[in-house]
Amino acid sequence: MNKRNLAYYPSDAEINEFYAGRQARAGEIFGCRYFAGAVGDGANASDAAGAGTGAAGDGAGAHRFCLWAPNAKSVSVVGDFSGWDAGQGLMERHRGLWIRFVSGARDGDNYKYRIEGADGVFVMKADPYAAHAETKPATASKVWDVSGYAWGDSAWLGARGETDPLRAPISIYELHLGSWRTKDGSEFPSFREIADELCAYAKVMGFTHVELMPVNEFPFDGSWGYQVTGFFAITSRFGTPQDFMYFVDTLHRAGIGVIVDWVPAHFPKDAHGLPHFDGSWLYEHQSPLRREHPQWGTYEFNYGRPEVVSFLISSAANLVERYHVDGLRVDAVSSMLYLDYGREGDFVRNKDGGNVDYDAVKFIKALNTAVLGGHPGLMTVAEESTTFPLVTKPPRLGGLGFTFKWNMGFMHDTLDYMKSDTYFRHGAHGKLTFSMSYAFSENYILPYSHDEVVHGKASMIGKMFGAYDEKFAALKTLYGWLYGHPGKKLLFMGAEFAQFIEWDYEKQLDWFLLEYGTHAGVQAWVRALNKLYKSRSALYAKDDSWEGFSWMGVDDRKNSVFAFLRSGTGTGAHVLCVYNFSRTSLDGYDVALPGPGKLTLLLSSDDRAFGGSGLEANKTKTARKKGLNGQPCSATLTLPPSSALFYEYRTGNP
């Protein structure tokens, strides 16, 4: 190796960090990267026409291709720049890495690696670290310069750094980019085309964040992005890396955060991807008993291999640092934590004979430490459906270190309750109260996500019990419960206007339904809830403590009525949340209160503005000294059928 090239090779320190699993910026080492100036030598440079090797010292610069394939016998980089001639692209082995400089490659050129594996088999692989890729069904990586985008979100990032997500209002609009809106009824929109429209919609609706289903490259539309082949590439379905930067930047300038789904639990078996990468089981487990995910037909990452840990943490850091995303929703955490997840009968136990994957636990802690440690205000969210302890507690206290965890129990219990016949709901009363027995054990997001409106589960409106009008009233009451209950909020697209059919990833949402008053009313209700939620610290500032929540009425099974008080950081003002889940209007209904004060109606789901019946609810009421439910005072209210009511409660003598 010519000494003048050493500056263009990964340093020994960087390589050592990668091998130790501590390199969180491996994306800057591996893949295709352009260097200006003299970077080649007689043994390691080629020109675009493939006219033999030669020095790249003429100032034109060259692209360095760098690949981790420690067990390969030989590797060639082949692509448009060399006529796909493997003989012209032979790479040099350097400490388990393979490196070659290529002059004359241009943005948009397709390439792959031709690998002679440890097993003697030749395979063609996409670059695991590529920033861009061909659009499916093609599978090559693309030479691409990701620099040069002029970001305009410095004010947003600065404000984010001063914000504690646990004390902030967070209302998330989850969506699948390919089916929120389509072009000409069928084609995918680009990131740029959807950015402005989505930004305007999310802002009008009052959501604080949008959450995108996976945006890393994936081959099969039907996986919705959850089977990733390009962990550093933004899917080309919607445009270029710079197009995604524009998308994030546009939302940030409007004051809306961007969360993305990220999938470190498994990867698909597509031949151009990670499986059996260099003729050995490199990214996946060596043992066939650990290698395959039995439910999804995919391979599981080997979290015990430091280089794999570095690969994954670097992928997460790439989304945060290169693309400015504000949060990562980590998919399928339960499948990572448990060695017996999805496996019936025998499984490989840990060293103590248990079912917890210690390597995965160590990886998750390292991930959250690396990603959150250097980015104040960022959030990581676990999709974790078990009782694994301390998911959202810091690693220094023995926790996994996530900012939030999806509360799947809340979601299942509330939907089961709303499916039940109102006449028999007294028997399911505990479905709504149980969540408060553990509400403060973790930092929760309350999700009504995409998973609940597919595969025959019915849409959100379709789950509600009752006739047509009753369903709409019930759904609005449920959303009122969501916004009153401690925890951050998440709704999947279409749920905000009560789409009737299940979500179909091949079709855009049924926006025409907004021509009907019932659907427009639900949308207006969600918009009003978001506005109220963000304006009242009582509804978000103390989500993790009983200081912010008090039951005022919890035992009225007969009438299916609940009431609780939310308290915030301000003095003298609280929000009383009252819910009537029955189909009966309740006039003269007494609700307990902790002291004298005045109630002023803020929102009623039965208001005509939201498609309700318009039954007059009390605009103002005074708490009198009449004890109820262990409280010294109470107020008498009118509760419309199937309704959610929010009152400002100001303490003191009115």
C-alpha cells in the first residue's frame, strides 16, 4: 500500500472500534465514499472506462468502496462504471475489510459486490452500507453523494434540545407514506410531493409528530417496510436521500417532529441482502436453532457479535444525525429480548437456564445510551408487549433505556371494552380501570396503530358496538378517553376521520368520506382534542405520577360512567374528564371533586360541531360541599349518551 493513501483508508482506531462494537459511525467508514484529490496508487485505482489501473492523483478524485466481509476469499466491486467486469474491480484485503478506489464513478451508477465466499460460492450482494439503492424490483446499490443539502431546521433542533419529552405534549400521527395519498390513484408520491401536504394537514389537525412506517430500503411492498435490506439507505420508492431530508426539514420548519420505525430485530432472506453474506453466517446466528425467526421467515441478528452491534447502532445514528429524525420507534423488541419468542418447545437457553437474551439486552442498552446520550430531546420508543421490567428506565439503574414504551395493554383492553354490548358493559368495567394499576410503571405511549386495523381486525369505527350513529358517538368517546388518560397519544392515519374499511397498503385513504358530516365530525373532534391537549399542562405534564391523576368516579358499573381529575404544573387549574359509555342520557349526575371551585365546559364530544346530537351539557357548574366517593365536594352534571366531557376546574370559592 502506498503511504500517500493511508489518509484515505479507515484508521486503525476506527477499525478497532468497529470490531469492538463501539463504532456508532460505521456508515462513514464502509460503503461508497467520494474523496477529492490524489487517493489511488498503481495497485488500487481504476478509471471509469476500465482501461487498466493507474494513479488517481490527477486531482479528479475517486470513490472508495469499503466492505466488511472477513471470511470472503475474494471480492470485486462491479457496476455501471466498469461494465460490470469483476476482473477490473478486484478489491484489496485490509484487516478483514475489502477496499478499492474507483475514479470516474458518478452519482446514480449502480453497483454490487461480487463475493467469493468462504464456501467457494460466488454471490452478488448489495452494499449493506449504501445510502441509496435501485427501486424495486431491481436490487443494486447506487453511488450517491448525500452531502450538500441546505438544512433550515436549526431553530427546531435547538428547541428540541431544550425539551424534555416526558414533560411535553406528544400527539403522534402514524402513517404509511405509500397509502396516505397516491399519485393518479395508484403511484407512490415522492417525499417532496407529500411533504408540504402532510405538513399542512398535521399542523391543522394539531399533531405534534408524524411517525413513518419504516423508510429504510426494503424489497417487498407487502412487508410495509418491516423486512429491511438496506439499513443505511432511504427507500427509493419515494425518492432520493435528499428528498427525505427535504421531507424532514419541511416538517421541522412547521414545528412538527418526525419519528421513524426502525427494525433491528431481524432481516429477510433475500439473496442480495445480508444472509450468509461472505459464505458464512456473518450477521445472523451461527446456530440454526437461533438463526431463523419462526414466525416471520426471516433471520435474527447476532447481538453477541460486536461488529453486528456496531452495524445496527450506526444505522440508528445515521437516521438521527444524517436525516435529523426526532425519534426511533424500535420494532419487535419482545422478539429480541426472549430466546423462546415464537418458538414452541425447546429453545437455546441463556447461561443461567433462562429465556432472556443477555446479548440483546446489552445491545439495547448500548443503543439507547449511544443514540440518546448525544442528542438531547430525542426519543426512542419500544414496541414491547410483555412485562419485561424497566424498559423505560436508564441503563445506570438497570433499565433498557428507552424513552417510551407502547402500552399494548391499554390498547387491547379499551378496544375489547368498546366492542362489548353496552347492556353488558358493567361486566367489563375493569377493562378501562386496569390500566391505571400500572400506568406509572413505565413511560407510555397509548397507541391505536396500524396493527389494529388490518388482517380482519376491522377499522377503528368498525370495532365500535352499535348501529351507525352509535358507532360514531362511541369512537369519539374512546378518543376522549385516549386524550384524558395519562400517556402520550398515537393514532394511525384514517382513524382520525373514522375510515370504515381496513387499511390497505395498496390504496390511499378514503378521503371522500369527509364529505359526510359524521366523518367530518370525528375529524373535527380529534382536531379539538389535540388543541385542548396541547393547551392544558394538566393533560401531559405529569403523565408519570399519581400527582397528575385522581379518580373522581371509578365504581359506577351500572351506568358505565368514569370521572377523573388531571392536574398539571400550573396553580389553580385542573381538567376534569367525565365519560358516559352508556347509550343513556344521565341528567342530574353527581361527580365528586376535591374541594370548592368552578367548572367550565371545555369540550363535549356530543356537540353538533363534532357530529353529535347537541344535547345541552352544563356550560358552567359550581362544586358544592356535598361529599361523594371520599371527596368533600361534588357537582351535578348532565351527561349526554356515549360522550366525553372536559371541564376546566378552578379551585377556591367561586
